[in-house]
Amino acid sequence: MNGTGKVVCVTGAAGYIASWLVKLLLQRGYTVRATVRDPADPKKTEHLHALDGADERLQFFEADLLKEGSFDDVVEGCEGVFHTASPFHYNITDPQVDLIDPALKGTLNVLASCAKASVKKVVITSSMAAVEHNGRPKTPDVVVDETWFSIPEICEKSKLWYPLSKTLAEEAAWKFSRDNGINMITINPGMVIGPLLQPTLNTSTATILNLINGSSTFPNSSVRWVHVQDVAMAHILAYELPSATGRYCLVERVAHYSEIVKIIHGLHPALELPAKCADDKPFIPIYQVSKDKVKSLGIEFISLETCIKETIESLKEKGFVSF
């Protein structure tokens, strides 16, 4: 589809996924209204200004997730809105303030602005974190799909604050969109890795940096991995395809950290990598995530090996690691 003449909005445009989304939308000819907290901060905008088509078709707007009406002006006149702005970090002091309020209130504020402006379609960046924390066992023969929903009480009891923030935000978004007649889709990616466009290190690519930066152990955890370019493209295809509906899980592969270390060793045999697990318990089992629905968008996943290779190349290029 050609985006020429079409105006769309990307919230939190300076973020990891959002930066790629802006890049690919500009490539397709869209005019992009990008919201950032501080348009005067070069760390937030310089890498976006440098994108092909940015001079002609990228406009910056200041917006605050927690301020009602903050997105009214930016979404007015937009055909579509991509809401990606939502904090993702582990070092938090107050889960409500640091994660839950920005995710939940921010999503509802953006949707309220979309309802006022009669935006045709809204694509929200959710997460596998809002899919899989429901107490059901996850073993190699289990296939997680879009019908799974995380349960807030389980997230809260386990102090899984980021999954709780994404679960509450998605639940509220579905209710609001139904009540207000908004055509909404959610994209639910796993751990997103691949090249960084922004100059700052983000939480998901830091998982790879931690393994190559002298760590003595790897976590006993099985993680669902996906390439950032696939995630950004899924947003666009979900927006462009009239048949797209509901939620889309995005995971190329579920792999234990021990497998990630093996892949890195194959790529960079001279690197000193963690040789043992952080605990002596049995490895957390892997499981499967269905690709059936997302393939209907036309996504053919970039392999985990390529994801890791490109992440490490990008971390080197950006100066986060040298070897």
C-alpha cells in the first residue's frame, strides 16, 4: 500500500519500536506526526530527523501521556494512530507511578483523543506480557496464541509490574474501543531485539549486551524473541489491511538464555561469554507461540540468529560494546 497523502500519528516516537515504525512509514510515503515528551531534546529527535523523507513528511509534537487532551491536536486530521508510548524498564521504585499510570492512563488519553477526532484505525503496541501470565503451564507441547490473556491478579501477586501495566492497559483499551466504536488492533511482541536507531540503550537490547559484556552467568529463563523490524512492519500491515482484526502475537522463537549464549558463541567464538546458569535449578522449559494469525498479515519472521547478529553489530556501532 502507498501511504502518499495519508497522515498518521506515532506516539512515543523516540522509542525503539516507534523509531523503526517512523522509518518504515516514511519509506511508504506517509506523513508522520511524531509525539515526544521534549521535541527540543536531540537524543529524542536527531535520529528521526536523519531518516529518509523526514525533512518533507515528519512533524514533531510535544505530548504528555498523563495529561488529558494532550493528544487532541496531534491526532486531529490523522487517518490512523500508532500508540507505542509506554515505559518498559525493570529498575522501578513505584510500579504505579513508573509503569502502570503511563501505560493505562496514557492509552486511555490517546484513545479519547482518537474518539474525538474520529480516527479511522488505531494500532496499539501491547506485549506478550499481556498474553501469557495466566497461571496455565507452559511446556514444549503448549502453544500460546491470541486467545490467551494475562490475569491482573496473577501479575500483581507475582510482582510482575510490567506485565501488569500492559495487561491493564490492553484490557482498558479493548473496553474503550468497543464502547466508542474505535477500530483498534493490538500488536503483542515478545522480547524485541535487532538494530537500534536511537542513540540510547533500551531494555530489550540490553538483554543481549549483558551477555556479551562480561557477565559470569546467564539467567534461567526462556524468552520469546522477535526482530524489531518485523514488529514495526506488523503494525503497518495491521493498519493497512482491511481484514486485520483483534490481537497479533509476534514471536519468532522461544529460546532459553543457554541457547542464546550458544548462538552468540557461534557468531563470535573469541568472546568471553557466561559459562553457567544463574541458578542450579532445571532450565525453565521452552514453549511455542502460534504464528498462524500474524502470518495472515504477510509477516515472514527474521530468524533469531539474524536478530542476535544484527543486535550485536548495532551495539558495537553505537559504542555500547567494543571487541
